[in-house]
Amino acid sequence: MKKTNLLKAAVSLLLSATVLFTGCTALTDGVAGGDAVTVDGARSGKINGRKAFIYTKKDFSSVKDPYNYDYIIIYSLLLDQNYNVYRNDGTLTKSAIESWNKNWDKNYPGKEKPGLFICFGGGDKPSMNGSDSSKGYIAQAIDNKNIGASGLAKKIKKYLDDNYSGIKFAGIDVDWEYPSKYYAENGTKLYNLVAALRNKFDRVTIACDESPKYLTKIDKSTLKKIKEKTYMFNVMSYSSSSVQKAIDNFYTYYNLIDSSSMLSFGISIDDSEHYGRSTGIQSTKWLRDRWDTDGKNFGVMFWKRGSDSKDVKDDKGNKMYRQQAYVQYLKHNIKDIKK
């Protein structure tokens, strides 16, 4: 073998070994222009290929140790019956975000600041679907020939330009909420909205239910198109069994977990109001075991519930806030969590 070929082979082997050792992978997340996001070194201490999101409302105080998260979602913008975008009561104002940005280095020296998403939708009528028997305002706006998906995306972007000028949002979270018969059977309209939003935002996430009851009504070809425009499907699973069911459903039918997209589970595994810390601990442990075994790219979404409950212990017996303990356990920053 020639020396040049030997040199090439050695370099190739060295690079391969480096990738295996560091777990370094690149994830194309659908950012406009096809930019690649490095998932192993983008934020120090993160699990390779794992992202942590958390919602916040009114202020940032409910997010304990915010540098643990890759993204914070500001909740939320809504749509009224006249299809005008407005800010939900309690949604963070421009001045509140500016103050948080300004004081970050002083409050968290040396820590990387999470990116910010804006949530759109929520509740019943303002949400994507409304109830099973009715269209939500978002769906109605998409059907309106004078607005449509592209017009709605323009309205959202204009509202942010007018009311949050100078604030850089990493993406938008669409609160699809529990998919109704109307919308699940019209996956093309969901695709049109996601595609329109991707023309305005670098990343789009979709909040949806883990049940296959409605989602399987979307044909796989349309779902694949939606996936290609979506940064992450945020599957709302509240109990340990539903987390497991969600993963199984999305593996078998949707095939959405791969090298080009991430899928979030357990939006409320930290939720003290629904099932409490026992279920939260059980769900989190199950997730980490599955993720470590599977090796796929995942995200995990947290609601703010449980943020004031400092009653989960780490492996050294230190008490931690629930959401803080769960995200650090998923990141392997602590070895164990328990009551």
C-alpha cells in the first residue's frame, strides 16, 4: 500500500475512534438553510443528542438552575375569534426578557444561556383544535381563504416584531393540544401551518397527545412531510405507563425517532398535581434507561409544576427541586433520584 493511502487510512481510523470515544454526532434539525446543530458539544454537560426544554409563565423564577435547559418556552401567544394574535395573561413581556438577558452573566457567571421559544396556542378554543367536535380558532384561520396558513404565520411574526423587537427567538412551539377528529383527519393543513411557520422561524415544535386514537388518522406520507419540517414532537405523557406507551407508539407507527429529528416525552413527569413524585421518579428512570439503551436523539419537556417542591433526593441524599432533579438525572449529572 502506498504511503499516501496508509496516511489516509490512519486519519480515517483516528477520526472514527474520536467519534466513538466522544459520542460526537451532528444533528440536522431542520433549521432554515440546512444548518447542522452539534448535539454533543453545543452545551457543556449535556447528554449527546438530548435536549431539555421547560415552559415558563409570568417570570423566570420558577425555572431552577435555568442553565440546565437548552431552551425555555415562553407561554403563550393566543388567537382570538377575529383571528388576531394577542398575549395571554401572564406571558412574559419584552422588558422582562430584556432584563433577564441583561442580568444573565451576573446571575449565572460562566453558564450558557438557554435559547427562547415562543408558544402559540393553548387552552380550548384558542388552541389548534378545540374539542373533538369543533375547530379551534387556529384551524378556522387556516381554513379562512383570506388568511390561510401563510397569513397566520405572518400575523404571528408581525406580532413578535411589533411587541418583542430585538428579542431573538430560537423557535416557536405550536400547541396542537389533544388532536381532534377535525385536525387529525386533515394532516395536510397541519403540514401547511408547520411549513409556513418554518419560513418565519428556525425551529418548530408541536405539542400533541401520545394516543394513536387520532394521530394514526394522518397518513404516513403526510406525517413524514410534517416531521421533515418539525424540530421536535412534544408528546404529552403524564404517567409512567403513558410515557412507555408513547415511545412504543411512535416507534412502531410513526417512526419519528431517528438521526434527523428528536421526540420529547413526559411534559409533566415533574408534575406534583397529577401523579406526584413517585410517578415522576419512575418515569424519569424509565426514560433514562430507555435512552441509554437506545442511543437515539431525544428531547424532554418540563412544565413548571413541581418547581417549588424540594423533596427529591439525589444519590448523596441532597434534597433537590423535582424538575431540577429529573433533568440532572437525565443528563447523568447525578447517579440516582429517590423519595
